[in-house]
Amino acid sequence: MASCGTSAPVQGRPDPVPTTQGIDTITYDALFVVNGGDNSISVIDTESLRVAGTIQIHDAAFPHHVYLSSDGSKMLVAVPGSDLSGGHAGHSDMDMSTPGAVLLLDASNGATIKSRRLPVMNHNAIFSPNGLEIWTAQYNGFALVLDPDTLEQKGSIRVGNGPSEITFSVDGNYAFVANTQSSSVSVVDPNTKAVVNTIAVGNSPVGAWQGSNGIAYVDNEVDGTISAIDTRLLQIVQIYHLGFTPGMVGYGPDGNVWVADSYNAKVAIRSADSDTQIAVAAAGAGAHGVAFNGDRKTAYVSNQDANTVSVIDVASRQTLATIPVGLKPNGMAWRKKK
């Protein structure tokens, strides 16, 4: 694999690595909600619909997204060091030079297993399908491959400009890197680490959000569109014209596409088969993240401006509860109790 190609370490005393203050053992179905505004993770008991604990993150700025290992024992939190709540499209080289970080945590209590600083800001960190690697993108155009235990760098892959989210297809055959500043998605073979395709999408893509139907939904912030990529054919099969700036996208258990609409405090529910909106569900101001629980009957939406999480019944599309969390909630992950 190629070398990283990042800049030399900053001279002088390095910033301390982020750490967490763990909580009591989590014995309930839990939704982890990353709060970028106050450097914390709200842990919601999704049975009682209340915040049961708060994991505080120290020596960090603007934690962003969270991903679980396949067995639910560990979780990763990315710390870009820059406030991305207003959108990703306008970030400059100065923003890109902000150091990022990765936190590897015990998912049973949020305690730190390992953490490390990165030379350049990152958007997320995610386990590879086989669990033997951790991937994170650097905004200078590289995807880094890290050791899953030590977080030491094993290699890097040159992708597009300003890469944001990295996701893996459901079948594990490809990694998808959304290149925000190149308006493209790099498709990488996780085994060979070769870029096998570069797919042009709309202006300022942020993530290729994976659906259980084998489609990756790419949110193009500036265009107000979604590019649907077939993850087997590696080509665009549908474009959705939204008329608003999309947040995260989720393929719902109802067979529809759920798109957060931050400016209108709602989730737009789109037909997966055509460029058609079929319903809306009320959320909160700054609606951004979309997640579903294990039985896929409940949706969760993080509301960055309202500092809440909306709990929505998928079948009726009615709001069941609104739960106060920390400041500027963003990424979420649901975990079944052990």
C-alpha cells in the first residue's frame, strides 16, 4: 500500500489524545447519540425512551459519527475537530488541516480502549467487514487503514479530494468513499486496497449510505439530490431530486428511502423505485441523522438545532417521543442489549 502522504507532525507538545469517562454497564437496548456541541455521547434506553447515561469525551472537539463492531462489543467515534453541523460543502484548506482523531471504545460502558490523533480532520471511522481493520478518511484525499487494536496505521489509499464518510456495502465486497470536493465516490476493494471505480455523483456528496437492498444512497448537499448506486453493478440507477439539502439517508424497513430535511424539521420519505416523495414524518429543527432499531419498527432522527432525538413509528410515521440529548446531536448507532 502507498504511504500516507500527510504533512509532518506539528512541532512542540502534541495535543493530548481524546479519552472518555465511562458509565455503568449498559444492560438495555441502547441508542448511542454523538453530541458534537458538548463533546459527549448520550446513551438512550430505547425501551424506556430516556437518556440512561452520558459518556463524556475529554480533550476532543466536535465528535461526529459512531459505528459499532459486528458483534456490538466495540464502537468507533470520529473526532474531526471542526464543526460540520452547518454542512460540509464549504470547508477550506484551513479546515482540512485541522487534526482529527479516532476513539475505540468499549460498547458496554463507553470506556476508552484506545485513541489516537490524526494529522488531518476525518469524518468517520468504521470497522472493515471482517473486523480486522479500521478505516477512516483524511480530508487531504487519503483513506487510512488502521490496526483494530492499536490504531496504528497499516496503509493508505489515494481517493478523491476532501473525502468524508466511508461505508462498506452490505455484502462486504466494496468500500465507498464520498469525495465531497471531487463530487465523486471512490469504490475500493477492501482486500487489495485498489480503487476499482470512481463514480461521478452530484455536487458535494457526504456519504454513500448503505441500504439492505444493495443500493448506496449518496447525499449531494449542494445539488439537493441523492444518487442511488447499485453496489453490485457499481453504477447509478436512480437520481432523486429533493428540493432541499439532504442530511443522512436510511433505507427504511418499509422499503422506502428516508431522508433527513434539516431546514424543514422533518424526514422526507421517498419511493425507492422512482423520483417521488410519498410522505413526510415530523422531526425537529436541524434534523440530520437517521437510524433504525433492531426490529426495524422504529426510526430515530437526531435534531442538531433542537438538541433532541425524535422517535418515529415506521408504520404510522407518527412521532412517539422527543428525547432531549446533548448539544448538536449527529451520528447514531443502535445496539441490542447483551
